[in-house]
Amino acid sequence: MSGGDAGSAARSRRARDLAIVLPVCGILVLMPPFVGLFARADITVAGMPLVVVYLFGMWLALILAALLVSRRLGDENLDTGADR
């Protein structure tokens, strides 16, 4: 194996690992104990309660992270010639 193949294999392994860890992190950040940290009625962001900003912000962050991971995994499948 050449140095480029080893680097590509390591990136592929990291992307697959991230694809496994991402949903677990999503579950953790949306669990009531974490959400409860931001459920304060006295703090608002642009007139919205902090808990709403947190929930929608985490939701958006998880969607964007999933998009990036899926693109990386898709690019690796194209590089290896694997069928979808």
C-alpha cells in the first residue's frame, strides 16, 4: 500500500466512525438533562426563549453534520468504484 492509500483508508475509517458517533451525540444533546440546562425563561435570544434557540440550533447542526458525513462517505464510495 502506498502512503496515499493509507491516508485514504484512515479518512474512510474516520468518516464511518463519525457516521456512527453522530446519532449518539444527537441523542445526548437532545435529552432532557441537556435541554433543561437551557430552559430558562429569563434568557432570550432575539425575543425567543433560549431553549427554543438551543433545540433548533442543535437540530440544524446535526443536519449539517450528517450532510457533511454523507458527502464524505459518498465521495469515498465513488473513489473506490463501489455501487450504491
